[in-house]
Amino acid sequence: MKSPNSAGLHRPTESAGLNTKAVHSESSEAYKNRAVSCPIYQTSAFAFDSAEAGARIFRGEEAGFIYTRIGNPTIEALQNTVAALEHGNYGLATASGMAATSTTLLGLLKSGDHVVCSYAVYGPTHVLLEREMSRFDVRSTFIETSDTDKVRDALTPGTRLLFVETPANPTLTVTDLAACAELAHSRSALLVVDNTFASPYLQTPFDLGADVVVHSLTKFINGHSDVVGGMIVLRDEKLHKQLRSVLTTLGGTMDPHQAWLVLRGVKTLGLRVAQAQASAQKIAEFLRGHESVAWVSYPGLPDHPHHERARRQMRGFGAMLCFGPKGGFPAAQRVLNRVQLCTLGVSLGGVETLIQHPATMTHAGMSAEAKAAAGIDDDLVRLAVGIEDVDDLIADLDQALAEG
């Protein structure tokens, strides 16, 4: 919940731009001593003014902090900031991106419910639905959500959630969020969007009808490969209370120092994504014309099947791309082993460029059948473009793709 601006510091208006909101975090009790940089409230518990005040806070009759698992000023500042960037009203910071996803699923689903989910989604999300949620009699149907007709056909009267990641991880297909929201709501289901790949700099799913937005803060929002964290963003107060209760009970909450690091990183979100995105476009165009590359998937390329959809739905095409070198899996391995500037690693959204092989790394937990259905082939190489000079990145990829 948003706290009074007790510091008297200037805060951005609702109409302010993303970079302004990212720098001038939403008001929080963390700023009550007029600190320009948000302090770290590294404490497990908070003292009450009196026994009566403590009881009132526990009953929800009076605002106040109790215990950091339940609430903390530094964490609150981050929650307010990300909620503002996403055009949402409430944020729930979690210990990891998967904590955000698992809390959302456990908080909104019950035995007998049905979920429709993107084929191409973060590997552990697929595993969570297929292997773990099924133990509680939650059924999941995986489809290509970029095909609106397939979404329509997959929804049933028992569907509670439509879970979409767009652009998709790792194939970079793009799902029509407005159409999915309309279809989900026609079945009284909720649309949950994993917005990690785009970040709020490029896409705000609430504006297109989403009900819940989840993030791995580890990625673009933090942007420095030094924090693991997640976020659930909501507009509806009832959903916020429901998921907040589940999160605090399960305990997958964020630490104040994590929150402070992400607050520090988010201030440069727009600058970092703009630079990385511009480089990604040039790299995609370079790879498309390379004699050793069989195919490239990047929404910014005019021949991408969802180029126009991405143009309508997003404010840019992002810093993620994937490609397949000629020669299949052996060629993909050779590229991974020969890069000298790109870092062989499985995350994304940091200042450094990361390259990896999803079929044997991030999505290794999926069955061969599920990977094939999602288009995660053995030749697919995923590139998360950082902020290095693009000519240096292109030269590195060129030498890695060279024959011999």
C-alpha cells in the first residue's frame, strides 16, 4: 500500500514518463527522514508505540510495519515503484521470479481448476505447472498463444487462468494481449502476463487488459546480474489482498537489501533497455545476412511473423533474440564455445551480453515433446544483448560463426 509522503519530497505525477518514475520512486515511509537515496531498513521486526497500537496494526485498523516478511519500508518503496512503472496499483516483491509465479498460481488456483499457458514460456514455469501443480489436481494445457484461435479453442468453463509470456522465452513469438484478455474474461478467467522479456519500458500489459503481471526482477528491472528477485503487480485490491496473504504465509518474500539493490538498478532501466534494444536490432540484421546462420527470430525484423503485432503492442522490440546456425546442434555448441566477448550464461537483462542454449540449459527440465511443441529446437541459440558497443558484439559473433 502507498504510504503518505511524509518526507515532503517531490514525487512524480501519474502522467510522468517512465524514466521520471524510475528515478523518483513512489513515496514510502523509507523516505521519512528526507533521504534522497532510499535507505535500507535491514531489520526483522519493528517496535510499536504501545500495546494498543500494536494490536490495532495487527487488526489492520492502523498503518504500520510489524515484521519484514509482512512489510518493510525499503521493500515497499520498490513495490510502489514497479507498480507505477507497470501502470498498476499494488506490488508484491518476492525472493525470486519463480516465487512471484508460484505465489500467483498457488494463490489463484484450487483443485479442479484449469490453466492455459504459452508453449514457449520460462522452463521452470512450464515444469511448475506440469509437474507440481498437477499434484494438486490443477490441469494445464500448453498451446501456441500467439495463435488467437488456439487460445479460444483451449479455454474451457473450468479455465481459471490464461498465463502468457510475451515475447516468448526463448522463441520470441508475440502474443496478442488485448485479444487474450478479451477471450479470458469472456470465460471469467484471469489473464496473467510474465512481462520479464519486455519490461515495463517496452510493454504495459494492464493497458491491454491483463489482470496480473509478474516479473523476474533479476533481469531488466535490476539489470546488473547481482540480485535474484521477483514482483507481482496488480490493479485490483481484492486480488492484491488475496495474493499478499498467500505470499506472507508461504514466506517467499524479498529481503530489504535485495530491494535496495533493485531500486538502484531500476533507475537506469530506460537507458539500459534503449541501448540494448538498438544493438539487438543491428545484431539481428547482421545475423539475418550471415552465410552461416539458417534463421533469426527477432520481432524488430520486418519478416518476423508477429512484427506488426509487436509494433502495435510494444514501444520497441526488445533486447532478446534467438537464431539457429547452419549445422544444427554441433554448430550451436561451436558458437557457444567460441564467443569471446559474449558471456556464456543463462540469465538476461544485465549490462553484459549473455548467450546460451535453451534446449540443454534453461528449458532442460521440459520433456522432448514439450520442447518440440514450443519450437525450442536443438539449434536454437538465445542471445540477451547488453550495453556493450554493438560493433564489438557483432565482431565476436562473426568470429564465432566463422568456418573452421
